[in-house]
Amino acid sequence: MTSGELTGKYSLGGILKLPRRCHVRHDILICHTTFREATSKLEPADETADKDLCDTCDSRGYRYTSDIRMAVTLSRFVLVMTCSAGLVTLASGQSSMIGQERHPAESDDNAAGFSATKYHDYIIVGAGPSGLQLGYFLQRAGRDYLILEKGDSAGTFYKTYPRHRKLISINKRYTGKTNKEYNLRHDWNSLLSDDESLLMTQYTEEFFPSADTYVQYLNDFARKLRLKIQHGVNVHRIWKTDDEKEGFSIRDQSGNVFTCRYLVVATGIWVPNEPEFVGKEHVVGYENMTLDLDWYRGKTVLILGKGNSAFETADYIQPVTNFVHLFSRSRVKLAWETHYVGDLRAVNNGLIDTYQLKSLDGVLYTDINNMQVIKHGGQFNIRLVNDFEHRGLHDNFAARSPYDVIIRALGFHFDDSIFDKSIIPKLGEGEKKKYPAIKPNYESVNVESLFFAGTNTHSLDFRKSTGGFIHGFRYTTRALHRLLEWRNHKYPWPSTTLRTTQVMNTLLKRMNEASGLYQMYSVLGDVIIINDTDTVYLEEVPVQLLPQLETATGHRAPNKVIVMAMEFGKNFSGPGSDPLRHGTATTVPKDAHLAGFLHPVLYYYSHLPTDDDMLRRPLKWILPRPTRLHHVIEDFLFDFSSPVSHVLHLRRFLDTVFGYETRNYFAGSCFKMAMTHTNVPKTCQDQYLRGEGLTHAKS
Ligand SMILES: Cc1cc2nc3c(=O)[nH]c(=O)nc-3n(C[C@H](O)[C@H](O)[C@H](O)COP(=O)(O)OP(=O)(O)OC[C@H]3O[C@@H](n4cnc5c(N)ncnc54)[C@H](O)[C@@H]3O)c2cc1C
């Protein structure tokens, strides 16, 4: 057993009597007892011996916390007890050690193959970009958390992927502006933090940075912000602590058990999709293909797949191969046609050029499940099982020439094998089955209190927005944190109280600068709660949560609300659409609702929509039909501040919603109107009531 620092303040002495309420699960003995929190009132260790487990200590001024969990790894006969106060380890019921929370770097975990760990309020599984991002917010909020990571540093995914080492997220260093929030619209790799040195734009000039640089960036992020990560912890099993509504136990590869009240799984999607077909053993996976170009020299290669990893692979080997063919069931989806960043990006699509400009390479439609790979000498032939059209009739089958190498690049899916069978999270349906199915608050649809972060949450916006990618999930992770702050600690969603006259300028500022709205279009929206005397502005709320706005954010919204989100036109994007054709842009304000390119859309509801309204919303709509809808006309410069096309029309919308003129007048103008009109605008009346009318100037 490992030894640790004995601190008089926290340590237990003597022989531990096992509490009675124990049971065995997964080779672990789990016991429940009552334990008080270590406070400054705790007496020295000797005197507190045994009392730490006593149920009556509160009479001596100690504070109780909820149940703690104790676990004995039977095979090693070591007892681990965790509690919110400190770490307790007892071996064979004789020696004892309590360590205060130590920085991961200082931990002596895995010495002798066993580590005792303390309870944490929050455990995040995975130190990829999303785990780090959430760790940052939890740390800033002063929460007790720990990130468990199987790799020996952060960003393990990016140490291997993309295999050909070039990210597809852009690193735009120059925008002509110094506004930091605005610039994040074009920096797709940086995580959110207050440390300005932690911007990926400062790490490299490359527009598509190297994955190695990104690994360095992520590790700097973790180190500089002193995030609490325990490395080398490969989570093998997660189960729910029996008698707590919330609370999870987590066991790693060495049998160590961690417990937490709130669990966030940020493990990414790693498990390669490997369809069954005859001869699949002849196929090499994208995940372990060699990067040695000599191996592909003068060879004919077939790649199964038509996504970014397939095309990225084709681009890499193309210069040394005879030719490369790509197979998949569906047509190639070009990102610039679909506006979905997960579709084939121009940076990877060189093979389309060589295919269409007749340079031997090619792309074929084939159902891979119907395919057989037959080894013939050192080469591989392809046969289609149900190809009735061609079988025996034609001799011009497109893939009739043998291949030297076949590579599978068919994407990845979420690993649900780490969950106990009692809490296996449901997966999404259809195309989304590679992700866990989650509610708009990022909680599993079937496992209460199990939350997800990062690319694991992409079932919510798959092929609709950017939540599967860094520039999207850095904002959904912030949203998750804000939801957890209210749910678990009763800190409402951050808000600003605005006067009616400030709403318009705030909306204009947000549509012209905000990055979260821009990146997570259709998914995150600003919500304005309109009260009798003021308005409350909440930024970047998941719009799907609108029916539950009050319970999810802690803000009352009894009456009117406005939601502003960014959206592409509903019929603008899709495989085969041509966004480059002449006349795609809408320029006349009265046709703003026909706009195709990304633009702000404002939904006004006289009352919050219900869950039922949300379910019955029209096809392709992100929200139910509102009381009033306003599209801000799309703009080529993405600058929505033209006085007439943008501002005037927005003002008219707001005046209608508020039921009075919302313009801000100078006190002098208000006074003049009061003298010359029978009525003055409400904003003038409010100013006057606040004592902001014309005052007598002392000479
Ligand atoms: C080939 C490929 C290329 C991509 N390129 C880009 C890109 O250029 N830009 C972009 O924005 N997105 C890209 N993506 C999407 C990508 O998945 C996400 O951007 C990003 O990696 C997801 O971050 P994450 O934190 O959610 O998960 P990951 O980055 O996958 O991080 C998950 C972490 O959890 C750890 N982990 C997993 N299982 C366990 C376990 N059982 N116990 C302990 N730790 C565990 C892993 O070691 C890892 O560190 C790409 C995806 C693929 C498949």
C-alpha cells in the first residue's frame, strides 16, 4: 500500500471498525456511513480517532455531510474511504493515512499498483479539449473536481488523430479587428479562458495547424491554468452509487475506485466503425495504417469511406500511388454545400480534382455491407454480393481491377463499454447512433445525472451545427457549466439587467461580435426576458431548453421573451446545393426571411412555449412558431449595423414587441416633446421618473 502524508488534522487512528451497512459489488466492498466534514473545529488526530465514524459527533460541534462511500478491494485487502473532507486509506484495518487534496503531479498513484483517491464533487472522464474546458470553468467557480485521463498527458486523441497530422479547424490570425470576442469567431481551436497567452493563434502561423502543435497547446492550457488532472487512469467501469439519487463510482484499470456526486463523460468518439463483410481481415484501419509513404509507393489503393479521414488519407498517399479509389454508400457531402464542418472540407478534397480532371483516381457508390474482399495472390478483388445488375451480364464493373491495399476509414463511435449494464446510456438513432442520446441540458436521456461534454454531445446538433467540434463545444461546455451551477449550487445563469432603451444596442452588439452565437448557430441563443420595468438578458442559452427556461436557469420568465439565434436559410444547404450560383444573396430587407446565409433571427413569444409546442414545431425550425418573428437581413460583410436595412427594421420589431417606442431620447428632446405634444414616449416618462429629466443647472 502507498504511504501518504499524515496530517494530524484529518487522520484517523487506531483500528477501523467496518460499519455494518456494507455490500459487495464488482469485487468492491461498499459501505455507507456518516462522516462529518473536516473543519477547523476538528481536534488533533489522536483525539478524533474513531470518532470520525461516529454518528453522534455533532453534539461536539462537528458538521455532518451526506453519506460517504467506503470501498474495500477484496483482492488486495485494502480499504479506501473517500469523503468530502479528505482522503482516508486503511490497510488491513490497521494502518491509516489521510491525505489532503494534492495536485495530480504530486500524487503517488499507482505505486504498488494501487491508489487511494478521495471523493470529488465533480469527476470529468477525459482530458481532451472539452474535458479541459469544463475543468477550467469548474476551477474558476471554485468547485471540487478532478479530470481522469487515460493518457499520460492531455489531448490524447490529437496525439494520434488526424492521422496525417493536419487539423481541419482554422487558425485565422488576422481579421482586421482587435475585438477579442469577435476574433474568436475565426479562431476555431482556442479554448475559452481569461489567459490571453492561451490562444492557438499565438502558437502557429499555419491556417490548418499541425495536430502536434495542438497537443502542446492543450497541455499548456492544462498546466498554466493548473487544472486538476489525474493521468494514467483508464476508466473501465462506471456505476451508480446505490442509495444516492446522484453519485457515481468509477473504477480504473488497476482497480482504483473514484467516487463523485456529479459525473461528466468527455471521452470523445474513438471506437472505429468496422462493418461486417467477407474478407474484412484483409483491410487495414485508418487508426493503425502506416504513415510510411514508401509502403504505398506504386500501389493501387482502395479506401472505404468518403468523409474527411478517407479523403485526408487519399491526399496523403496520392502522390506515390498508381491510383486511389474511394467507396461508400452515400454521395460525397461537401462542407461548403452543406455548411456542416464535419462534411468533406476543401482542404482535404484534392482527390475530387484528380478524379474529375481525369487523373485515374475516382469515387464510387458501393454498399460496403454488400461487399466481399477476395484475396488473390498478393492482391485483393472486390465482389458485390447483391449486384444483380452486373452479375454475369456485364464485364465493366468499375472496381474490377485488383487492389494492393484496402484501407477502412469509416469514422468512429462512442465507447459505451465503460458503463455498468445497469446504466448503459442510450445511443442516438439513425445517423446519430455513434453518440449518446442526450437531453438539451446535456444529460443522458435514460441515466439521470449522467452528463456529457464535447463531441459526445453532438447528437443534439448533428449535421445542424458545430457542437461536435472545438469551436462549437467550447460554448456548449460553458452552457453545461452554467446549467450545473444552477442545478447543483443554485447560482442562476449569468444575466444583465437592461433598460428597454438598451436592448436594441445590446442586440446589435451581440449579433456583430458574439462568438458563441455565431459558432453554435441554431443551437445557442440569447434570451431576453421582458418584465414590466426592465429586461433580463441571458447569453447563449441552449434554445431547446426554452420551455424549461425557468427551472434550467433560475430566472423567472412569466411573460414576454425574445430569443435571438443565428441561422442559415432553411433550404439553403445540402449535398448538391450550389451556394456559389449567381443570385444566392438576399439584399432587400423585406425579403430578409428568404436569406440563405447565416443571419440573426429573433423570435418573440408572449409566453414561454411549452414542451408540447417544442415537439410540434415545424420541420427544420429550431423553435416553435413565435408570436412574432424577425429575420435580420443577411449581410455579405457580416456587419449588421446598416442604419436602414438592419437597425430601423430591428427597431420596428422591438417597438411592436414592447408595445411602445423603445428609442432612447436625450433629456432635452423629451422636454421639448413634453412641451409640444399631448403625449411623450414611455422611455421619456421612465427617464423622468428616474430623475433623469432636465435639471436646473446652477450657475
Ligand atoms: C479523425 C478526426 C479528426 C478530427 N479533427 C478535428 C479538427 O481538426 N478540429 C476539430 O475541431 N475537431 C476535429 N475532430 C472532432 C474531434 O473528435 C473533436 O474535436 C475533439 O477531439 C473532441 O474533443 P473531446 O474533448 O470531446 O474528445 P477527445 O479529444 O477525444 O478527448 C477524449 C479524452 O478522453 C480520454 N478517454 C477516453 N476514454 C477514456 C477512458 N475510458 N478513461 C479515461 N480517459 C479516457 C482520451 O484519452 C482523450 O484524452 C476530429 C475527429 C476525428 C475522428
